[in-house]
Amino acid sequence: MTDPDGAAAPEGTAAADAPAPDAPGAAGGTAASEATARAADGPAAADGPGPGTPGAADVPAVLELREVSAAYGPFRALFGVSLTVGPGEAVALLGANGAGKTTVARVATGLVAPSGGAVMVEGRDFTGSGAFKFARAGVAHAPEGRSVFATLTVEENLTLSFRRSKGRDGVGPGLEQAFGLFPVLGERRRQLAGTLSGGEQRMLSMARVLVESPAVLVADELSLGLAPKIVDGVYESLTRLREQGSALLIVEQHVGHALDLCDRVALLHHGAVTWEGPSDHAADRVMAELFEPAAP
């Protein structure tokens, strides 16, 4: 198996202990209002002051990577990456193909265990935990590609996800909300997911996450392969999700949308963060690092 960031990844690199009810490759979200309570089910807090103790920040970051390194077998993909997403904040992680962006997304959601450093969720140490523990703590992952069950209908895909996260009584309201966000899915609710267009499959993957209102959504290359009109709709949905209180980590190559949506930007180059700052100061730096040719 080859990792999207260009490194050869051995089979089984992604966390195998994540539960199967959600779509392939996706760590499903949980309600933001329940995230703090369920975070207590995670591993013990890291050494040092935790939330609410002297010397700790009043409000811990909802997601934090501390000097994280990661590898696929002998191939190193990340080198000391530090990144913080505060409650309700939107952060864009930008970089060229092969920079390590997808690996950051995987580490941040428990799909890949870091080889060094720590991953913190609301002040608690989740380093090395399975993806299902991240999901229970409110960390949702919208992975690159089309994470749907192709042989199930649109409605069946959504029902599986909502029954797990909301219970039987929450399925109906969840479906209603999903079809309100993406009316085309309501029109195709009886259609097999595998027969949808690429953009419609992406909508289906996003609908599952958006309805569940996670504490933080890690979205990997949402615009990849989609028509501009569909990309606009997806980012409108992300704006609504943020208005509901969810934080966002947007891993993206579509620079314009990412800069418009996000508060801060981090640039990733060859597995390391080379610059971080407010989005309104990022345009020139992004152009210099991503689009200007390297000196001979």
C-alpha cells in the first residue's frame, strides 16, 4: 500500500482497532456538547498540569500535536510537527503533494500512531490510542476520497452512522438534517452509494460528519476531484458546522477556500511545519512556498 504522502506504507498501518460500523477509513464524529464528558473515557492525562489545575490554560486546545514524528516502516513522514486547534477555531494545513498533510490528519485522528511526540485531545494524552477513542472524544475525520459503503443505499449509509452515534431514536432527525444540508442526497436516498457521482459521494461522507457536530473535524483534501460548484457547497457546510461550535483542521490544496474559512494557517514542507500565522498574513508566504519554483 502506498501512502498518499508518497511514502510506501505497509498493510495494516491504519489503526486496526477502530470499529467497523462507520464508513471505510473514516473515524466518525460525535456531538460537540458531549465531547468533554466522553473524553474522560480516553487514556490518563499526560504528566504535568491538566485542565483546571494551577499552571494549566483555562481552556485547553481541543486538538494538539506536540513535536510529532511519524513513519511508515523505515520511511519517515513527519519530523517534529507541532500544531494546535483551539475550541471553535479553524486552522488550515497547507502544503504540496507529498508534504505529509494526510499523515498529519491520520495521526491527529488515531489512524496512525506517532513514532515520537504526543497527541492531545482537550488536554488529555491520546498518543497511540485507537481511532475509536478519538471518535468517542469528539474528533471526527473526513478522509481523502469517498468513504462510503458502495453496496448500501444513501439512506442505509447514513442510518448506520447515526444509529451508532445518536441511537435508534436519533436516526430520523439525523436523516432529516442530512437531507436538509444536501437536498440531492434526499432525492437519491434509495440509490446505491456506489452509483453516485464523485461529488455526491463526497456529500454523503460529509453529511455523516456534519450532522454529528463533532468537537473538531479533521477534513482531508475535501476539494480533491470535485467540481468548483460542489466545492463551494462543501465549504458552505463547513462554515455552518463552525457556527455550531465545532473546531476545524482543514488539510487542503485549495488555497483560496482554506484562507477564507480559517483563522490560522500552517505550511507543511517535507514533513515539517515551516511557517504558521494568521490567515490574513498568509497569502504571500503561501505563494512563495507552494507556487514559486525552487532556485536551481
